Amino acid sequence: MILLEKNQLLKQADSIYVAYLTKAELRIRLGEGILLEKTTIENQRIQIAGQLKQLEDAIENEKRQFQYLINTKNEFIP
């Protein structure tokens, strides 16, 4: 399912930004980094979190529509 693959990609991107943020914070503590870099990374993570929330909602909606279509109370992933 495309939505699940997109979910996985967004989670991978978030983990990359977590590692990047850790390194940016370390550079700031050592006096080599700039605060703008850290802020930009944090904003990217916030955007990814928003996209993940929208995607999770879309996945749940697709599940409900599929459930309605096949007229069952069992939960399936289309």
C-alpha cells in the first residue's frame, strides 16, 4: 500500500533529522555551529510530524472505507 510506504519513508526521514539535530546541538555546544541550523532542523521535524499525523489519519480513513465497502466489522488493510 502506497500510504504505508510513505509512512515508512517519513519515519526514516525523521530518524535522519534526529541524528542531524544531535550533531548540530553538539556543534553549537562546541561553539562551531549556528542556532539557525538547529532551528531549521527542528522545524523540518515538526513538518514531518504533521505529515505523519495526516498520513496516519488517511490510513485510518482508508481502513474504515474498506471495512464499509466489504461490510464487515473486522479490520483489514486494503
